Amino acid sequence: MRILLVNYRYFISGGPEKYMFNIKKMLEDNGHEVIPFSIHSNKNVKTEYSKYFVEPIGSRDATYFEECKKTPKVIWQMLTRSIYSTEVEKAIKKEIKDVKPDLVYIIHFVNKLSPSVICGAKKMGVPVVLRLSDYFLLCPRFDFMYNKKPCEECLTKGYRTCIKKRCVKGSLFASVVRVFSMKVHKAMNVYKGVDAFITPSEFLKKKLIENGFDENKITCIPTFTASKSEVGKPQVGTYGLYFGRVTEEKGVDTVVKAYEMMPDRHVKIMGDDTTDEAKRLKAYIKEKKIQNVEFLGFKAGEELEEIIKGARFTLIPSIWYDNLPNTALESFQYSKPVIASNIGSLPELVLDGVNGYLFKPADVRELCEKVALLDDDAVVEKMGAASRARLEDRFAPQTHYNTLMKVFSRVRKEN
């Protein structure tokens, strides 16, 4: 099968890209041809198909809109990529015409490529499968968050709530553009052209069905992580570990405040420490003279693996409806118990008292109690083994591949 794989980045910057390269390799290992469609960036992995890629908003050095100079051209690009881009439609139709894929598998496109990737593929008669990494089909902010708490008012009161509260980046302009684009896409019936939706979690699948999406088109296929069958004997480490994005919705401040109350224990925080939230937390640590919280910055490769191996357990303290984070699966690989917030998809990953513990989001005292439960080495070893078993049972790469191929075969047959 020849598959056109669409994503708004062709380099690893987060969970969607990790999944993209993992699924690309898996499909190729099983004899399929995978062809990318994306946006030019100086960080991109080299590919012969980059000649079909479209120019980014701003420069090829910029990853985020905030990094771009707000010239008239950039503002226009932002508007068209948020609503509909004829430039992108033309580019993907050109690639489809030349490479003749059997289907298009879309990972992420919002605000960078626009839904024109869906419409362009459908106009060329190619079936479309869309994987959802967040809640962009339901929430203008993508994350159901407002004022550090989950919020679903746009679903119950309408999207004017987003404009009133300036939910998108705290900006009236950005909120209006986002809401307008969602209304345009609904009027165009863009998403009715999608042949199948893939959700990483049952939680997201349920949200879609509750809000009018066709249940028969939605398949939950949990994320997988690249298999490492030989990771050595599991270690019972000496520190707690948070790794991932250091942003407000990830709830890292809950970890910092919990360890402030547990000065005899040590926690490492691994991730980009140049974000606004990281700077705020480091300033707090300095002000309070907290000695047992260590920021490591971003790590990758063997250095990342060694830090995970050396952890006693890992922490996922999210305050948003986290949608099956890769960090949990990476923890399971190394037989680590996970302490996670009882929110979103996290209870699908962490079985309370089996391979870790769940706690109320943002509840500092309860997090302290759960950490204390892992003082016993025997408990850590038992829960770590349960984590590894859960990975191999529910989140096995072969299970993901088999289920995905059933979806691909079905949409091809229906088309």
C-alpha cells in the first residue's frame, strides 16, 4: 500500500511527531511505501519529497507563530492556514497526482496546513484517515482549559464563550480567527469528508461521540512507542522524574510544590526549561530556596534513556484532559511505576494500585501521599513489572499496526 503521511512538521518536536516517525518506520517495515507531505523547515529530516512541501508561516527557522515577525504577509498566511489555504490544496493535489497514494493518513495540520489537505485529497478521489492528537475538533483552544481548570463551556454555551474569555493565547484577535475558522469548516462540512478518525484514547472517542460525530467512523487505537525488548534489568532508582513539556497544563507546578513539602526526597524535571512556565517555576524554586528539585533541560537519545532508567518512578501531573502521553509508555518500557493525575485518558494508562497511583489533579498533599507509598522497593519492583506487562498487552506495536491496517483496508474498500 502507498500511503501519503501528512503532518505540519517533519522533525521531532513533540508526541505527534514521535508517533509519525514510529508509524512511518512500522509501515515501511511491513512492506508499505510511506510518502511525506509537510512544511519546509531547516529542522526537517531530509526527504526526496520535500519538493512538494509548502512554505511555512514566516521563516524556515521558526517553529512557532510567536517566533515570526508580524508582517502583512505573515498575518495573511496565518489567516489562510487557519481557515483554508488554496496554496496547500494545490501542493497536496500535485503530490497526489504524481505519487498516486492509496490513501492519505493525516497526523496534524491545524493552523499550519489547514483543512485544505482533507479537501484536496478528497477532490483527487483518495480516502482520508485523520488521527487526532488533541481536542481541536471540539475546543478552540485545543485543550479544554481555562484559568488552569478544565472547561467545556464552548460545548454547552457556544463558541462565543471563547471570544468573550479570549481563550486563544489571551488574544481577542486569535480567538475570533479560531472560532471563525471552526464555523467555516462546519459550514463546509470539511470533516464529513474524513473516511475514518483515529483516537489514541477512549476518552477522546467518547467526547467526539457525545458531540455528534459518527461513532462508526471512530476507532480508538492507543499510541505505541518504538519497541525496546532489551532494556536491561529494571533499576529501582533514587529519584522521582517528570519528563515532557514544561507548560501550564502539564501541572509541573504541582510536582514542585509537592517536593517543597518533602525536602528529604529528590525529583528531576526533564524538558525544555526555556518556556514561560519553566522560567516561572525556576524563579519560584530560587525564591523559596528549594534544594531537591532539579531542572535538567531537554534531553534525548541515550542520555534520556539513562535518566529514565535511573528513576524510581515517573510523574504525570497533568491538569488538562491529557490524551495518552508518550511519556507514560516510555516509562512502561523501563518498568517504571507512574503516578498520574486522575483525569482525561490517564486512568486508561495507570491502573490505580497496580502499575502506579492516581491522584486528584493539582492536589499537592495527595501527590505527597502517593509518592510515600513508593518508598518500599518491593512495591516499586512489583508495580514496575506491571507497567511493562501493561505496555506489552494494551500498547503493543503489533496490536496498533493490525488495528490500523483494518481501518485502512475498510476505507479503501468503501471508496
